[in-house]
Amino acid sequence: MILTVTMNPSIDTAYPLAGPLKVDDVNRVEPIKTAGGKGLNVSRVLGQLGDDVLATGLLGGRMGDFIADRLDECGVAHDFARIAGESRVCVAVLHEGNQTEFLEAGPEVSGDELAGFGEKFRGLAGRADVVTMSGSLPRGVDAGYYAELAGVAAGAGAKVLLDTSGASLDAALAAKAKPYLVKPNLTELGGLLGREFSPERLDEVRDAVASDERFAGVEWVVVSMGAAGSAAFHQGRAWRVRAPRIECVNATGSGDSTIAGFAHGIAAGADPAEVLRLGNTCGTLNAMDPATGHLPMDRWDDVYSAVEVEQV
Ligand code: ADP
């Protein structure tokens, strides 16, 4: 079983406008509402890949009910801890090629609620082969919380795929039980290491990852680079993955889809080249579809065979 963790899910609401955004005036809209949050994107893609997936995390109030209903509709099994605060709503106004976003911070989580989730997680992690943790943590939760969960999951024998950034990533890399896989994008890696990287100088990326003690003991470090594919480091070996050239429709959720592909491959015991091919196939397919965290499966064979994976 693959367990996905979403600590701060949202109802992602898109407001497509026919014309310009009218400020200080009325804009009439037909909303498109989806269950959002990076971990939910991972869950949906794993569902498409046919994996045995269970989504967990925190859900609150009527907004939380809505998110659970949407997961039911797309057949993703879930077992969330309930909290008193309402799960958040994030609004994206789409106007004249622009995307103006309004992101709620989400509910504050109490110590008791977090402890309740911790208990649930302990039980679920014991049944999981792979655990994915994605996205930011809600208010009231310490930046070291993913590191704590990763320790519990690793202790239960599960492989942890962690897709987060900033202080949470830092804390997880400083912990004794390191995640099995981390997937910073080039910008997030730069933030972590305090310098800038470019896809043209992957030798610099490789040297930086190899020489930074924080990555020691992490089985997989994958640095994703959007249309340029990714660079990966696994057991002392470096890999370069080139994504096929595609017409990019919506790359939001491509990183989450990549994590789903990795989880799928790792849970199935695939070899390193196949794990990379699966992850990048999912990332690229997501970019070809207007829906976030959704793969056009009819294009699978074309993309899978066009992804280039080589050891460098
Ligand atoms: P994140 O969403 O975490 O920033 P990326 O944007 O790096 O992640 O995308 C993750 C993966 O998705 C890439 O490594 C690549 O395989 C694929 N991908 C993303 N955007 C494109 C694109 N425009 N063309 C082809 N593949 C893409």
C-alpha cells in the first residue's frame, strides 16, 4: 500500500473570467472546484496508475467534507484525522492569460488534534510500503513535524518520499532517520544550499549534492527542472533524465505527478532507471493535461518511450 500525507489540503477554486478582472466592481464567474493540495494530486495519479493508495492527513469542517466527497468520486481511498477548523479554500482568478491567486493559510491545528493524527499515522504507516509527504505544514505544526513522521514511517519499514521545501526539508535532512527520497526543484535546491543553480551546469548540482553532508544517507536525491527533465543521485551514481518536448498545457502538479511515478516504481521494486522513467513520464503527462494531478493515459506509451534516462 502507498500512503500519501496531505496536512493542509484545500478546495482549489478556479474563476475563469471571459475578460479583464474588474477591480472594485462585480465579476461574475462559473467556478471550477477541485480537491487540492500536493498530496491529493499524488493520490489521484497513483489511483490512475492502479496502485493501492490511501490518502491521509487533516480535514476540517464542511470544506473537509467536500474534499472527502471529491476523493470518493475519483475512487481514492482515504482515512483523514478530523480537526475543528475548516479546511481552506484557495482561489485562482484566471484572466487574460494571468493567474491571480488568493491563498488561505488554512486552519490552526491544536496539540491534541496533532497527537490524534500522530496515532492514526502510526497505525497506517505500519501497513504501508511507501509513504509520500507533500507540501507545506499547517499553522500550529512545527517545521520538524515531517522529520518526526518520517522517523515513525521508517521505523515501521516504509520508504519515505518527501516533497517539501524550506525549514521542513532542512529539518528532515538533519534528522537521524533520513527520507528515502527527496525531490527539490532547482529553485528549492538553491534555497536549501544558499546559492543559484542552472540546468546548463549540472556538474555544479552534482558536486553540491555530493559534498553536502545533509544528503548523506538519502537513497535518492532528485532535482527536477521542469521542461529540462531532472538530475538524480542514487547510491553514489548520477543520472540525467531528459523530458520529451511536448505542448505544455498546465504544469501545475507535475512535481506531484513525478512523486506518484516514483512511489509507483519504488513500491513495485523497479530498478533505478525504471524508477526515473516512471517519475518523469508522469510529470510530463501531467503537463499535457489541463487538470492538475491528472494524466492523459492514452498518451502513456508515447511519453514513456520518449523519456531519455542515462547514467552520467
Ligand atoms: P515542480 O512542480 O515540483 O516544480 P517540475 O516543474 O520540475 O516540478 O516538474 C517535474 C517533472 O515534470 C519534470 O522533471 C519533468 O519530467 C516534467 N515536466 C514538467 N514540466 C514539463 C514540460 N513543460 N515539458 C516536459 N516535461 C515537464
